[in-house]
Amino acid sequence: MSKTLIRGAKVLGGEPQDVLIDGETVAQTGTGIDAGDATVIEAAGQILLPGLVDLHTHLREPGREDSETVLTGTRAAAVGGFTAVHAMANTFPVADTAGVVEQVWRLGRESGYCDVQPVGAVTVGLEGKQLAELGAMHDSAAGVKVFSDDGKCVDDAVIMRRALEYVKAFDGVVAQHAQEPRLTEGAQMNEGVVSAELGLGGWPAVAEESIIARDVLLAAHVGSRVHICHLSTAGSVEIIRWAKSKGWNVTAEVTPHHLLLTDELVRTYNPVYKVNPPLRTEADVMALREALADGTIDCVATDHAPHPHEDKDCEWAAAAMGMVGLETALSVVQQTMVDTGLLDWAGVADRMSFRPAAIGRLEGHGRPVSAGEPANLTLVDPAYRGAVDPAGFASRSRNTPYEGRELPGRVTHTFLRGRATVVDGKLA
């Protein structure tokens, strides 16, 4: 069993400590730990976090291996400091049966770079008409606990109610992609001043907010858990804040790109900025940051959405929606939340590890950095500054909105149950 001593790291941003990893677990924390025969990592000035957990990742396999595979996606996750990701169901075939979710789960186990927890579809074929095999997916080897038609909204209120009732039996959660389809027909970007000036079809904030309002009411009525994917507007924040004030079992996530980028970037007509939900206004961005800081928004989730070159390098109207995000997420959170003073590193650990693991009921992740706990760990150099170069990505796709942009921080090491998956910023 291998041993590793991480010497002098600031655990969750606190005082420098030594952390000894023995086999799959953290054996000891403190100062002046004897290294013995352990491999030593000198980590002065670096931050040690629990392994990051992503509630919202598109790995594309099966069916769109030209965009991403479970192997390449989990490599990208490891480079970004993630030790677990939740793989969304909009694959080909859709992950709406026990067979498909087990396939994704087994591919994750074979990859070895991070744990892959499949997300099951809410409805058959993501068509919104008939509930999928929720119970069978939960009872499968994959042990599915999160269900989502992400990419599409469960817009039928009766279907949504039935899903919430069904998952309540095993403490599951429905993760809703909040988009009223009739209000977003032909929409290309956020509805506002910029869309009016550019003549592009607008995507109104109310299309998101109306679904969230309905679903928090349904969750309260049923007494079940609902999670809101990729929150993007100030109005959505207020609805979640109100629902939580009622004591309802509602959680929400925000993406890194919605914490940093605005719809002003669409003036370039560069399809790399085309995403669902769309980039919003500066006021929305500030509201999202404040809500993440005060806990109204529970966690950061990447919505890593890889696409091949030909699906993004085309005219705006024809381009696919989505951005890759696993390898840049922590840097964007450092820039928008830590460097601005809105969150400390303990807060980052909470929003990017503890809370997403708790929402997904994911065992072994989102655990304290202390003796006896699984050694799922991420070591970050916060002083690093560098321009984003997608040519060096582990992901199969390159559709990042940050190309050439300088971002702070770099993951130097990632450990999955004590085994290094990333060493000195490179895949092990």
C-alpha cells in the first residue's frame, strides 16, 4: 500500500498542515508528521480541498463519442480537481433504463480517473410523456439517485408531480432544467437590450423563473426533493430564496460561466458563447454570485457540454449550445468568488464538494480532510496565473469560452482514494 505525505498545505485554506495518505484513506493530519517511506509532496502555499464533485456533467457516451467519452471526460474531470461527476442522461440511447445507466457506471469504473454516478432520465427518451424506469435505475448496480431530462424541461406539471412522488420513496431527487418551451421557441440568446440590438431571438428570464416557481410549489406539495439545474437569473434567485425560507426541500446550482460571462459577449457572434440557459446580464451575474456566497444557491456545477469542432465553428443560429467546463471550473470560482472576497476556501469546499455530494447522496465524497476519511483530495496552487489553452485539454472537445483568457489557480494534484490521478498538473 503506497503512502504519500502532503507537507505544509493549507487544509481548506486554514493553517498549514501535513496530511498523510496511507492506501485509500487519510491516515493522519497535523504538523511535523514523520514521512517515513512515504512519497513527499512539498505543498507550502497550496490549498488542500476534498475532491470536487460535479452534479452536472455531459460525458456523451454512449452515442456521441466524437464529442467526449467517459474516459476523456473523467480525465478532464481529474485535471480540474474532480473525484466524482454525475453523468447526464441525454446520451444516445438515452439513459432511461437500468441497462444504459449500468453501462455508463461500468465505463466510469474502468476509466479509473474519477467516480461516475449516472443520472437517470425522468421520462422515456427525454420526451416528457411517460415516466422512465426510475425504480429500476435506482435498484440497478448504478444506484441512481438523481434524475433529470436535462437538455429538455419536464414541462408537463402532472409528469413532474408523479416523478417527485416516485423518487420520494427512495430519497431520490429530480433535477429540473427550467425552460418553458413555448416561451423559448426560436430563442438564441438572453432577451434584453443586446438581443434587441442584434436582432436575435430572445430567451426571457421568465421562461426559467416560471418553471422554478411551479416546481418548488410541487415539491412542497409532494414533500419531495427538487434540484434546479444551472440557475441563471436574479429572479430565479429570489424564488429559491423564498422557497428555502418556507423550509421546502429545494436546492440549486450555478455554473462557472454564469458567474463570470455576460450576454455582451454575444456581440462577437462567436458561437462559443452560445449556451443553454443563455449568458445573462451583469446584474444577473452579480445576483448569482451573492446567492452562492450566502448559500441560497447550494453549489457550483459545471454543465460540461462538449461538442465537436464542426458543431461550434459555424454560424450562430446553427451552432450547438454548450461549453466545456471541467478543467476551468475551479479557476473561474477562484476569480469570481475567492479573489473578490465573497467566499473563502472553506466555502469553496462546501459549494464544490460537501454540498453537491450531499445533494446527490454520494457516499465517500464530500468528506472532511481528516484521519479515517477516504483520500479523495485536490491540491490547488492559488498563486498560479495563466492563459487558457484548449489545445492542452484532456477533454476531447475544445469549445471553451475562456481561450486566451488569464485565469487564476491551478490544480497540481488530484487523489482518488489515495491514488494520484494528477501529478504536477499532468495526468498520472
